[in-house]
Amino acid sequence: MTALDESTRETDDLLLERQLCFALTVASRSVVGVYKPVLERLGLTHPQYLVMLALWERSPRTLKDISDSLLHEPATLSPLLRRLEEAELITRERVPGNERALAVKLTDKGAALREQATAVPGQIRERLQLTREEVAELHQAMTGLIAATQQKPVSATP
Amino acid sequence: MTALDESTRETDDLLLERQLCFALTVASRSVVGVYKPVLERLGLTHPQYLVMLALWERSPRTLKDISDSLLHEPATLSPLLRRLEEAELITRERVPGNERALAVKLTDKGAALREQATAVPGQIRERLQLTREEVAELHQAMTGLIAATQQKPVSATP
DNA sequence: CGCTAATCATTAGTGCACTAACTAATCGCC
DNA sequence: GGCGATTAGTTAGTGCACTAATGATTAGCG
């Protein structure tokens, strides 16, 4: 490979339309944008919806547990949970026997909201005109990419 | 299909670990997280990097033009461009002959930063252990997804 | 022309998302 | 049993990202 080839390649590498990170952030924002009108009917934002999904699977659970599941900093979730408490979808109290931990628990209202939420995934697939299989393929691609970001940097590997 | 099958399927559809939107937002944040230490050496955040990519392709261009390219609201870019101006990477002035439009232009310092940026895409691929081909495949998948989000809702189609 | 409608940018306000700094509680280990 | 280190949450501060409202300019049309 000549020096000219190399510099041309590096120039092309900087084209906005070729950046995976650009396509990825746009896709993320765009898909969340599709959820927005759907979730508005439930009175939820998209990050709040993900927290509710976690709690519908298991409640009560600690903030630490939720932050591990969602791969979010506790500091991000703190104000978010405060707003869910204000909406009376969850309660926040200390864990008996471990006063450090915060027990986050669905209220009856929060648990009941699940009924309405069951329709959401189907509505999104409909809106995006995607089959379950296509969704699963994209999901797998994203999971692989996430795994790639979380491995140690190659230079740090002994 | 029985009623039981349907309700089971809807229950599964709400599992956090199966949500494309979840995998997508995590992937987006994680990949941006990989860029962070690399871009810190250039003094840029990731959104600022994307704006600079746009300007390295063409400068000057208007805010409106940039917001169309990045699929961002002008209101999002306004404060971002102000910070890039404070860093002396761009200038902001009105377009002669159209006082509504804002001409955003690279400074010499901003144009020179491109030198250092040429190394970024390769460093990211290295860090993620992805080939150009794998990046292209993922990019294509994201582009398809973006297109799906931007088509009209099916119910609104006559 | 002159007026109305459309266009472009900015500001205000809400909600994430992160880091750093801080507080409080618990664990471990002598 | 007490003391240092660790763990769990919260708060403060910065920077996106969006909507809605505002202001300024331009285009278009009778």
C-alpha cells in the first residue's frame, strides 16, 4: 500500500456519513423518538419505561441492582426514581437490615400500569414494520457491539 | 394461536433483556464512551466531534445546514456551537445577504485539528477489534433502522 | 409597495447521563 | 468492640437533546 492510498483511506474514514458512531446515535435517538408518543400515553419517558420494565420483572429491588441491570450510574437513576415516586408508580425506602441500600418497590398503580405496557412492543414493531426475527437480529448485533466496548483495551492486555 | 400463547408472548415481549431499544441505547452510550478518552485528547466531546466532521467536509456552512446533516434540532446545536467558538475552533457570524442565517466557519485552529482527528477512526476500530467490513455491516443495519423510523406511520398512510 | 406568512436562530425549561465530591452505613479484621 | 476500608446513595456541576415560545429577517403575493 502506498502512502497516497493510506492518506486517502484516512480521509474517507472521517466522512460523517460513514461513521458508525453517528449512525448509532441517530438510530438510538430516532427509535426513542418512535417510543415517545406511545409512552406519553403511559405518562413515561423512555428511560423511565426501562426502569419500569426492570421492576415489572422483580420488585422490590435495590437501586444498585437496578443500576447494574440498566448499565446506568446510580447518580443518573436517583432523580429519575424521585420523579417516578412523585408519579406514585414506586416507593423508595431503606432496606430493613441494611440502611445503606434503597429498596425500590412498585405501588399498586405502578404494577397496574404493566397492563397498558404489554401493548407497547407490538405497537413499536408495527410502527417500524419489523418482524420479531428482524428485531432479534438487530438486538444480537447490538449485544455483540456492547460486548466489544466492554472488553479491556488491547494495549492493556498482558 | 390460543389466548394463553398470546399472553405469554406479550409477557416475554416486556423482558428488559429482549428490548431492542434497550440494547440500542446501551450500545450508543457504550460506543460513545469508547470515544470519550480518545476525543478528550482533542478537547472535544462526541457531539462536538460530529459537528467538526461536518465542518471538515465543508466550511463555512449555516447552522440550518449542519442541523439537517446531523439530524439535530438547531436549539441543540446553538449552545454547542457557542462552546466550540469559545474553544476558538469555529467562528459564528451572520450570512451576508441573509441576516437570518448563521454562518459557521472553521478557524485555522479548527481546520488544523483535523490532522489529529484522522487517527481517531482507526483507534476506535482497534479498541473495538472490528474490521472495516464489520463496521460497514453495522452501519448498514443502523441506516436501515433509521429509515424505518422516518417513514410515515402506517395508520396515516392513505 | 406593503402586509402576511414562512424561515432561521436563540432562549427557557425539562429530563437524561456522566464525573467528582460527599455522607452514611456496613464489613473485616485485629 | 473499635477502627479503617469498602459500599450505597445523594448532590453539584457540565453538557446534550428535546419542545415551546420569542424575536428577527426574508419571501411572496395581492
